[in-house]
Amino acid sequence: MKNLQQRAKAEFGLSVLPETFVENMRLRPDEVPDSDLDAFSNWINAEVGQLIGNGLDEDRLAGLHVAMIAGGRIIGQGQNEGGELAVAMLKEALLAYFGSETE
């Protein structure tokens, strides 16, 4: 992972590591230099291009790829929500059985 981040700096001219860039965008987006916006965008596009290659020239295939990614995210979100519900139910059951400390 560190080599990948260093590539963003060395080959694409990002002034900070991508992790720092994302944090800066989250906290102070108005202070992020345009050169870093360009460098980060070029780096991400290059990484995605290497992963996908030239296999998505056809619009239908590209659309299918996007749908698969979106589907994976939806499944993950459902699993997260289901897990949160299970934790809440367990906490409720433990409190009901042992009672709360505030009583």
C-alpha cells in the first residue's frame, strides 16, 4: 500500500500522501491546491485504468461493471445494517437479563 501511495507522489506530483490528501479534502477542501486535485485525479484514473485495462470499451460491459460494484456496495451496506441490528438486540437482551447499572 505504501508503494502505491508513494507512486501518487513520485509519478503524479501529489504533494502529500493520498491518505493526507483525502483528509485535507474532508477537513479543509478550500485549502487543497488545484495541482493536488489534478495529481490525485490523474493517479486514481491511472490506477483504475490498470485494474480495468481496455476490456471495458463496450458501453454495456462498462455499465455491467459499474452495476456489479454498486451491487457489492449494497450487499455490504445490508450486512452492516444487519450486524448493527444484531448488536442492538444483544445489548437489549443483556440489559434485560442483567439489568442496567443506572437502576
